[in-house]
Amino acid sequence: MRVSNILVEESLHYTQDKPDFSVREDEIYALNDIAEYCRNQYVNEKISYHDDILWYIEVEYGVRLVDWLYGSRDGGGDECWRMLLEILDKSCTSYDDTVSFEHPIYISLGEFDGTAADKEEYLEKRRGYLSLCQTVEEYDRFMRSCFINSAFAKDIISEMSHIKDFSLCAEEITKCLSVLNDEAVDLYNKYHNNLKEAMNILSAKLLACSPDPGNSGKLNFVFAYEDQVNGKTVDRTKVINCSPHLKLIRRDSNLRIYFYWCDKDIDNGTKVLIGRIGRHPYR
């Protein structure tokens, strides 16, 4: 699956409440957050705009975007100007009426009906498409772009392939991975001396989170990462014990997500480590 990121050009039009960009700085920052996400190496997607529409949108009374960006301008500070230029230059691409889109995510400057105006709303829509994946293979190809703060074990798909009726579980898996991706590292940094409290917080948000010390020896998973040696990038692997786990679907279910909070060698400890999605590895 691949989504289409589409800018709603009309959202840049001035209104009575928003007569120029000087009052839209927060909205531009929010749009930039989405643009930076799309530029991430695990996503690498563009935001599309209609070439015959965008440049001629009036962003102030009588002032078109093209004139505001490249001519004289009164409304909006230099930071707004610089940021919009960067978004359009680094994150956007034009299209015309011959292009059709599948799996669209509509993106706007500020609140606009049916669109994503900030990264949180954007991720909700992106992960919504992930939840609709019908096969493990499709889910595996798309999930990394939805969870860029997560590192997945090398053979993560091998166990996922055994999940019966995977399409019925995809939404639950996405919900759990979303919480881990967005919160696990921060929880570890705050509660690393009391990880039971961190697991209690996850349990309150999800079905259940607990350790599995009795089977710790069977919960080792291999992660790939890059290391810098004498100015060169070296591919390495590391075995990580992923004892904490989230239960999926039901408390007595055989489906779980095994993870560990983070590891200093893997992306400098900035990513939660997902070791296994599926059955108990010891039964």
C-alpha cells in the first residue's frame, strides 16, 4: 500500500478571521511537521498540489501565493515565508488533472473539513489505512512508514504470517503499535527505575502489558542497526531480550506484541524495539 498525500489548496485562502499569514504561524508550523514526517527516510513521500490552482490562491486580499512568495509582501513574517518556501521546495510536487490518486490523505493549512491539519491528525489517517490491510505482506510493507519511532526485529514477518484471520487483527495491532511508537521511549526515560509503573500506564491505555521473566531465555530477537566506525557506516546486528508484552484481542489470547523500551546502540536509544507480533514463542 502507498498513500497519496494531497494538499487542499483552498485551505491557504485568506478569510475574515485569517486575513494574512501573520496570524497563521502556528498552522504553518503544524503543516511543516507533516512535511517533515513525509520526508523521513522511512516514508519518503511527497505532498501533491494542483499546479494550476495553488499559486493563484489569494492568501491576502488581492495577493496571490506566487506574488507573496516571490514578490513584495506585507502580511506574515520572514519565518512564515521561509518555512512555506521550504515546504514547497523540499516536500511537495505538482500534479494536473490527468493524475488519479489511491488511498488519499488530504492535508490542509489549518482546520479544514475532512483533512489533516497537524501531524497527529495525519498519523491517525495514515494508520487508519494500515488497519485496513488484508494481508501480512501488505501490512509489513507499509507499517514502518507509520511507526518511524519503532525498530522491528529482522524476522518480524515470519511470525506475523501465522496469525489466523490477520485482517481481523490488523486494527488491534495498529492500535498497540501506535501507543508503543508514540510513548514507549518517553515512558522508559521517565520510569526506567520503575518499569512496572510504565507497564501499568500502558495497561491503562491498552488491554494489558506485563513482563514474562519465566520465559526470558526464549524471548531474544535480532535487530539490525548501523554503526559509525572511522567515519564509515557499518551494518551490525544485536540480540535484544524483549520480555515485556502487550496482549492482543483478549487477555487469554495467544496473540501478543513482545517489545523492549529502547537500546542505546539502536538509533541512539530513540526507538522502541518490536521483537515479535504473534503467538507465544515457547509453545
